[in-house]
Amino acid sequence: MKTPREILTERHQSVEPKLDALRHEVVAGHVITPQFQSGPKAAPGFQPRHFLRKLWQELVLPCRWAWSGMAAVWIAIVALNLGSSGGAPQMAVAKMPARNPEVMAALKEQTQLRMQLLDQGAAPVARSIAPSPRSAREHGSITA
């Protein structure tokens, strides 16, 4: 008894030469050998047109939904920015309040009082910033 595989190969053996001829036609149409190439020869090396096409096919086309989303976000940002500014941006300038003569008189009086309290303008004695040695420090006792 024959196996199903043997039955199928017997049926399709008559079609096999036709398939081989078709396969050779298709491959011959896509593979061009240099000796049969017509027209000017393409120079090997960098070609911007091919580079841009490859870049477009590999970067933009597979991610077109992501690029479309990013473009929509940027358009929304630009629209909001233009809509909210209303014109040229203006800097806010802080203005100093006008000096009140009463306040100035009070400050002058306080300064005079301070000078009187500090012994009429005598400079306070500057203390030494450098720490003293431990042996020279006074040790006070703590009483509770």
C-alpha cells in the first residue's frame, strides 16, 4: 500500500518542470549580472538618495503612529503657547515705593539713639576669633 506522501509526489511530478521554469524566470528578472547591465554603472559608495530612502523605511514607516502622536503633541504645544502669550512677552518691573519722610525721620532718630547707647559712637571691642588652647580655658563647675 502506498503512503499519502508517495501519492502526492506522483500527482505533482508532471507540474515540477513548469514550476522550475517559472522559478528561473523570476530569479533572472531580479538578479542582474554586471555584464548584462544596461545604462551607466552606478558608482559604489555613499548615495544620499538611497540613504534617505533606507532611513525613511527603517525609522519612520514602522513607527508612524508614534511619530504622528509626537507631531500632534508638538502642534498642541505650539498652539497653546501662541494662544496664551497674546503678543510680545512683557517683563514685570518691581518699583521701589516712594520714601516716606516720616519713616526716614524715625530711622534717623533710631540711629542717633543707638549711637548714644553705644557710648556715643565708640567702636565695640572686637573679640578674637581664634580659639584659645584648652589649658588656658577656665573650667567652671556645673552646680545644680
